[in-house]
Amino acid sequence: MEMTDARWRTATRSSNNGGNCVEVADNLPGRVLVRDSKARDGGTLAFTPTAWQAFVARARQRL
């Protein structure tokens, strides 16, 4: 699959009023992509699914 096949979704904790938003594409085999919804062409981070799950679990601990 190409990166153009990514199905982006906005993070559930993102606000709808122009706040800081993160988009995630987790439909690609072997990688999870993350980008800033306000700067979609500004770069994309790529994680392995295991690394992404660890990141999300750690972030949830801090909420």
C-alpha cells in the first residue's frame, strides 16, 4: 500500500474549534502515520504498530 492509501481520522481528543489537531492513519500494513491536521503537507511521522500502541498507552497514563 502507498501512503496515498492512508485513511486519515482526527484524534478523538482534538477540538472542533480550530485547536491543536492530530490525524492518524492506521490502516496501512506495518505502520501508523501521524500528522498535524493544520499542516498536512508539513511532514508525517511513521510508527510501527507496536511503537504507536506504546505511545498511546503512555499518553493515556498522563491524562
